[in-house]
Amino acid sequence: FYSEGSFLGYRWFEARGSLPLFAFGHGLSYTRFAFRDLHIDPGQVRVGQKLEVCVIIKNVGLRAGKAVAQVYVSRRRTRGGNTVRGLSTFAKLALQPGESKRSCMHVSLEPFAPAQGVQPGQAYDIFVGSSSADLLLRQMVYVH
């Protein structure tokens, strides 16, 4: 039993608005990567339907390396604000200098829903980046 409840690790830092020295998913590399063109299909999801989250990653550095695309989900509350983001899935890509690849991952909203489950009218934010503190791409999806 933890007194923090479900706010362990990176969720504890996010819930308190603090930045850790090394964010969850942080990795060291001899190169740099750029994430772009987030696409989520479908943009409006039915209850029980999975999303396909796609992103293009480019090695913008001078050396070959491996990038990890991480997808986080947060449910929007009806009274404003969001729930704490949670890691849904990730994918690892090997890229040569200047090379770009598209990565597609499947995401279920169920683990991030309230106790009564995913319901029509709910909205979720989907974030993609290289760590819990580096989520530069964001898109909202609605449940209908």
C-alpha cells in the first residue's frame, strides 16, 4: 500500500507540477530527433474502439541512433483541467542521420477512463514525445 495512491513515479511529479532531474522515458543519445505530423485515426472514437496514433520521427543529428516515441493519454474533465497523463504505449525506431520514419501505435482509452468506463461525450488528450517531460505533440479525441 502506497500513501501516494496511483501517483507513483512520473505521475507524482506531474500531479505536483514538479520536474524531475530525469523524466520518465528520458534516454541519452549521441544524436537528436524531431517529432512531427501527429495523426490520430479516428479523430472521434466510439466506445470500445481503439485509436491508431501515428507520428513521423526524423533523426536531425549527425549520428545514427534509436528514438523512442511515447504516447500518453489524459482524460479531460467536464469542469476544466485534465487528469494526470499516463503512458499508453511506445515504439522504438532506429534511424540514420537525416532519415525519417512513420511510427503507428494502437491506443485504448479504457485504462484512462473513470470508474464507469469510457462514455459518449468524454474527451481525451493524446500526447506524443520522447519522455514524460518532452511531449511536444498533442491532439484531442472525442468519444461519441
